[in-house]
Amino acid sequence: MGLGDVPANALGYGCGLGLSFLLNRRWTFKYEGPFWPAMVKFLMAVGVAYLANLGVVIGAIGLGVNDYIAQTLGVPIYTTIAYALSGQYVFPRRTRRTY
């Protein structure tokens, strides 16, 4: 699409945001609490994760790392932070369905 590194990164993460919320809410964390408060918390959590991702990507590019490799280096940072915050803050255990 001819986008730069930062806009391409933002577009990619933005596209998956809604699906990620829905799948994590129902499948990963089996959350049964209120929808909208969880959505707001989720947006804040992924915002933190995304800023960390962006820091890694921009930092790596600044060090001369290939753009594609830099984007790849940011993925585990984003995933780890988003998962940890989702489990502890967004979808707390007390509101999860148990089997």
C-alpha cells in the first residue's frame, strides 16, 4: 500500500483489534462481565502494548535493523504485554466462566 513503517504498523494492529477483543473475551478468558467497561480497559491495555511494540520497532529501525525484521521483533512484545494485561486487568478471574 506504500505506507511508511509506523502507519503500516498501526493499520495492521487496528484491523485485528475488534476481533482480538471478541475472541479473548469469549474464548481465551471466558469473560462474563460487562461488555463496555471491558472494551475500554482492553483498548487501554492494547494501547500500552502497542506503544511498547512501536518503541521496539522504531528503536530497531534506528539501529539499522531491516524494517521487516524490526516489525517482527515488536510482535512478541505486543503479544506478551497485551495478554498479561488482559488476564490481570481487562478480564479478571472473578468474572470468568469455569467448567
